[in-house]
Amino acid sequence: MRRSLTAICAGAMLAAGFSTIAGRHAAASDNVLRVCLDEDLPPASVHRRGKDGSGFDVLLAQALAKELQRPLAIQWFESKLDEDSSPELEANALLSDGRCALLGGYPLTQDSLVVPGAKTAKLPDFDGATRDDHRRRVTLGVLAPSRPYVYSALTVVLGSKVRDRHIKDLGDLAGLKIGIESGTFADAILMNFGKGRLIDQITHLVPGRDDLFGALERGELDATLVDMRRLDAWRARHPDSQLGASGYYYPIGANRAYVALAGDAALIGAVNKALSALEANGTIEQLARTAGLTYLKPREPIVLGDVLQQILQK
């Protein structure tokens, strides 16, 4: 459930500069708004060495800093896609270590906001990390979210041969060759749908190794269920793509927000006020459009509950 459960118009506002944090525990008195962002989540946030960052969350962080009348610094980090890593503990470690005051794009789920069961955790790899940073453990705090600013949903993507097929629910995938990445939220959904009625149609692929979207383009697979963000990213890299967006969104998804340490109540309050203003004047939706991210407005429930139980009840 990593990334599946794991986005100021262009112009002067986009010219607001940002830098990378260098050094540990930057002084709070410098008034810089320090935001942690994942370096490889296009089109939400992207950073390549020697280049400025880009993406929806970068534009939103710039707009937020402008609204708060504070300079911005982005701390880029790398989130590993493996069974040993915990995005929740890594986020907590970055905040607890003073690498940033806010972490963007955080999924608001019941499990991601509980008091951590571990007292310490290792930091993820981050821009500027030293050898000692890779070894040490950080004493963890408790996370508190801002109001959500975007909704992440799983969508059915159709391959080139069936791109015009009408999909109103998962039952319409009957008879299609379905590709799904093993161990993901989408995998659990499709394997359990209709008490297993789609199992014989499913081909499992290894996340990060197998070419899911390429197989869909070549017609080797007919359909998949993925985060809409990933289809946006694929289309940005392949403008001639023949994949079809079905328009169907699975009814269980997660809002995304900023998280801070619970003790930063004043910061969270200020961020909430700024996000409210940016949503009201249409800035957040415009920034998503500028970045090539399909914008879905946050919705109830604000915090997603027991996901597995909800899947099994479908």
C-alpha cells in the first residue's frame, strides 16, 4: 500500500526561488519555511541533481511560502520501494531531526497518523546526507496533519487495444487481461473483488522492475488499476501514448496533506489558513493543471480508516 496509498498561476509566483537544506537543525529564528518532498513522484514532485525541482508539490510549497510571507527551502529525500522501509517512520524521522518543519504529499490514513510504535527510526536518504546520517537513529515525535489539499485515487487504465471500453465498476474488467503490481493496495482490491472472480485474469508484475505501462501500450495487457498520478506521469513522458483513461475511480482513496510535529500547532494553524485561501481562489487546482496533475478535490472521510476491512466488505 505504499505509493498507491502511496499535485499562483505560472508567472511571477513560479519564479519564487528555493534552496536545499544543508546542515542539521537549522535555526528556527531564520524564518525559513522548510518543506520535505519526495524527489521521485512525478508530476507531484521531482528533483534531479543539478536541476531545480518541479511538480505540483513544489509549486504549492512556493505558493504556501508566499502566502505565509516566508522564504522557502526544500529538503529533498528518497523514499525506497521495499518491504523494509516505512514511509511513516521516515517522514517522522525527517521532521523529528529538524530537516524540515513540514512534509508534503502525506496520505491521511488511520495507520499513518498513529503514535509510532518504535521510539527511534533511521532517516531516509536525503540531499546533503552524510555517512553518519545514514547510520544514526532519530528519536521520533508525534505527527499532526494540516487540512488536505488534494485527493489521490486509483483509476482503471486501459491498454491500447481496449482503450474505448466503458468501465463503470471493476466488474467491467471481466474478460480482460489485467496486470497488477504485486503487494500493492490495487493488488489487494482486485484479488478480493467479487470473492476472487477476477483472479484468473490477473498477471502479477514486480513493482519497479516490470514495465506495466509498456505492456499496456504494446497490447500485452488490457487493463490495470493504479494511482491516477502515475498515468499523468506516463503521459507527460509519452505524449503519443495510446493508453485510455477510463474515468472510473475506485471509491476508496486517500487525501494528501502536509504533516508537522504535533507540537507545532501554530505552524499547522497558519498552514491551514493559507491552504484554505489558496483553495478558495482556485490556486491549488490551477497549480495542479500547470504541473500536469489530475486534480481531485479533497473529500470525506478526511482520514481514511481501516482500508483492508473496507476492501473485504466490497
